[in-house]
Amino acid sequence: MNTFTLKLFNTGQVTLPKSWREKFKTEHFLAKETKEGLLIKPITEQDEPIYFENNNSFGLVFPNGIDPQVLIDQINKMDE
């Protein structure tokens, strides 16, 4: 495993090392605050939804789509 120093730009963006971008072959990463600091984890599962939130909203993105019945079933489970 490699360790890199990442630079935060004025826009709030951080660039991941090229070797990581090539290794994980995804454009989606989960950033989570933990007791140890920040965890950046690639999302590589094909059907894995991506949770997002910002100052205006929050939601889920399904980069590869989702079967409508699966979504309906999951919403119905939440209502139980």
C-alpha cells in the first residue's frame, strides 16, 4: 500500500494520484469522516448507489441505472 500527500486547491478539490485512479477504475469515491480523520474509498460495485449531499440538497445517484421495481421495493421497506 502506498501513502501520498494530497494537495487541496482553492476550489476545494483534491487530486488523487494517477496510480490510484488507474488502479480503481472508477470516477466515484466515498469520502467519510472517521475518528482517525478522512477516509476516501472507491465505489466500484456496478449497482452501488452514490449518496451525495451539499448545501442545497441530498440524494442518491445510480450511475448504471436501477430496475424500477427494485427501487419501489426498497421504498416500501422503508415505510414498514
